[in-house]
Amino acid sequence: MYSRRVFPLAIAILLGAFWDLVAVYLSFVMVLLLLLTRRHWFPLPADEQIRRENKKTRCKGRVVDLPDDG
């Protein structure tokens, strides 16, 4: 009698733990994809892009001026 009540409860607990692990795994994958594609979804501000371009091309002698804020 006792095992008839415990067995479905054990299955429910195991299934719940399994779906929790699936949710954690999918969350990890989504964060990883967001980090890998962050430049596509969240582009850098224009002045930061220009600074990075200046760092790349400084050795070639080409420097791009930053836009004036005023």
C-alpha cells in the first residue's frame, strides 16, 4: 500500500529534477549564445567603434577623428 503512493511521487520528483536540469542547460546555452553574438544584438556606440578602429589602424598611420558632442 505504501509503495503505491510513494512510486508516483518518486517519478514526479525525478521528472521535476530532470526538467530543472534541462532548464539550467538551456539557460547556459542562451547566455553563451548571447555572449558570442553580443556585437550583433548590442552594437558598440559610434565613438567606441572609432576608438577600436583607431587602435587597429594606428600602426598604418590612419587616424579617424571622433565626432564633436557640441
